[in-house]
Amino acid sequence: MSAQRQLLTPREASRMLGISYPAIKNWILSGKLKTIRTPGGHHRLTAASLKPFLEADGKRPETESRARFRRVSGRNQLAGKVVSVRIEGLLAEIILAIGDANVTAIITAAAARELNLRKGDAAAALIKSTDVMIERLTDESD
């Protein structure tokens, strides 16, 4: 494999790290991440430059780790606490407190029952376009 192909684009690197493209661009422009510039002026990263970030993330508790973000295709994920769960008929309303804001998701009642979410549970809103999905962040026994 050529040395050129071993270099990652910022978008590829952001996916590996489980962070947004704008976040990695900020890291590059602020000097937090060192890059190689192509003749056209584009930034490229080596896998080795990402290793310290991946290792540091591996030492975090599972609920704080970015590893779970790398297992889901959507990158717009907001972690918070469950404020309320209301199941009626075939649908459920899940409200998460995320910072000073609340995010409401309407999901199937079956999905809500499967997640077994309760008030105070840690969860994440996974946002894809106009859809919001809910992910359990802790085991049911927590």
C-alpha cells in the first residue's frame, strides 16, 4: 500500500474517533491534531496521530466513551437523562434532559418497552435528519 493511501482525510479520521467533522476541523486548525498538507493544501492525518485519542478514550468509563458512537452510523448524538416516559397505545413519548434543553422523541411502544427506560436513566438522542432515536446508555440493573 502506498504511503499516500495510508493517510486519512479529516472526515475519515472523525469517523474513527467518533466525533463530528466540524470538531476535527477545529482540532486541526487549533493545532491539537497535526496533519500533513497535500500539494493542493488539503489536510491529511496518519493513523498514528489518532492513536493517543483512541487510547485515552479506551480508558474512559463505557458511558463516557466515544466508542459507542463509532458503533452507530449517526453522528448527531446527544447524551442526557430521561425526564419522562409515556406509553400510550402503539407509541411512546420519551423526553430527555440534555443540558438546559429537553429533547422529545416519539418511538414505538414496543421499542420503549424493550429499552425499559425509567426516569433518571442515562440515554442518548440519536438524531438523523428529522428523526430522533433513543439509545440506552446504562444496563437495566444500574
